[in-house]
Amino acid sequence: MAIVSGKPGVDGLSAAVGALRAWQDEGAPTQLHPGDLGWFWRWGAEATAEAVRTWSRDGRILAVGLLDGPDLLRLTTAPDAWRDEELARRMADDVTDPERGVLPAGKVSVEAPTDVRLQELLSERGWGFDAPWTPLHRDLTEPVNHPGVRIEAVGPERAQVCAAVHRSAFGGGRFTAERWHAMAVGLPFTEARSLVAYDDRGSAVATVTVWSAGPGRPGLLEPMGVHADHRGQGHGRAITLAAAAALRNLGASSALVCTPTANAGAVATYVSAGFRPRPEVRDRIRDV
């Protein structure tokens, strides 16, 4: 049967999240993680369903995408479908033709694993490369060192603290306690934790949310930030160590994070917490 693409709807989000969980594997290229959908869930289930795209054959999901903003599609495919010619050509048609409603006309980007057949087809159609990102990986076989600061797990009563640190770290006012509550009721959050770090004066100085894909699979940090008033004091390293420890407690085999290569400070922070950089990756970009 032919490839079918579309939006899963709220009722289909469980299948999309389940597929992404099953596809996470050690040694695989950087790819869309269920935690990426989990973080987007702060906008609610309906908005998440509107942003998700799936490609299926015979009722089986072969690829999942997330429209992470109006002009960026982040996607991945099932491990046994990376070189599937029919799937790749359908995906290339969908992302290239604005009339199909997956991406608008003009300057748009696609994030996909480096080895998928789709990458080659986009090159053939004139897509270029955007600025590089650095994926980082930390093995969780061995215990993680104590971060050296007080760490608290965020529950409903501390959502406001988490949101305030996040807003300071990223310089925006859109993440609120209400957004955290929306995220926390999402399907991926059943295997996630939000954490806040405190300094010796009791001030909330950093926050992170970690997402497990299940025991024995890589987990994700998304997002991590340090309060603007408390930078340069090692709090980024501390909260990153706490994140790795939380993922290990959730059964994750490793911890993953990806940051723009140009953000040298972020790369250095993750390296200081035991993460090792992997080869750079670049989104594909169409600028017409």
C-alpha cells in the first residue's frame, strides 16, 4: 500500500509518542525524541496534535515529524525505514511542496537524521545547510557525581519557581506555571522529571526537564537554563549533573542534549558535566 501522511489528531498522539520511544537506540544518529513532543505539550494536547505529522504504511507509523515553529519541521523515521525509497520520496514531496500544507512557502528548515534517504533527496532538490548544532552524549552506566547543590523535583506546588527560572534563563515570558501544568499532564511526562537547583542562600538558580524513553534507551535534556542573575557560578554544570542522575534513576542508558555550536558556553557546560560532543549536525534549509 501507498504511504499515507497527515496529522494524527489528539487520539493518535499516543501512537506517535510510542513509535518515537521504540525508535530510540544507543548509537543511532541524533533524532526526534518523545521528549521533544513532551516539551511542546506545554501548549496543550490539541496544539501538539496540530503540530505533529506522521507517515504510515499499512497502518504502521514509519516517520514522525514535529512542526516546531512555523518554518521548522523536526522529524525522524523508524530504524528499518531510513533508506525506504517510497517513504523518502513522499516525505520530500510533502516538505518541498507548500500546497501539501506541511511547510509554508519561502525560507523553511527540516531537521532529520544524517543517514536517512530523505537527506539525499533534499540535496537533489536544491536544499542547503543551516548553521551547525552540536549533539552531546553521556553514558549512564556508572553512577553520576553529586551536583554539590540542593536539587528539588518540581511538582505542581513548585511549578511557578521552575517557570520563573526558565523565563529568566531564556529571556521570554511565555513559560508560566500554567504551561508547566499543561506539559505535566502530557503523555511523555509519565517518564519525565523537572528539577530546580538552589544555591546556599536558598535562591532558585537553574532548572532542567529530562525525558526518558524507557529503560535501556537514551533520555533527553530539554530544556536546561540558568537564572540570569546566577550565571558563571557553576550552576549549569550542577543542574546538568542532576539531570543525568535523574535519567539514570529512570532507567535511561544515556543522556542526550543538542545545542547550537555557536553557543560555546553551553557546549562547555555540558562537557564539564561529563557529556561528550558528537559530530555536528545541520538542518536542511530551503531559501526561495
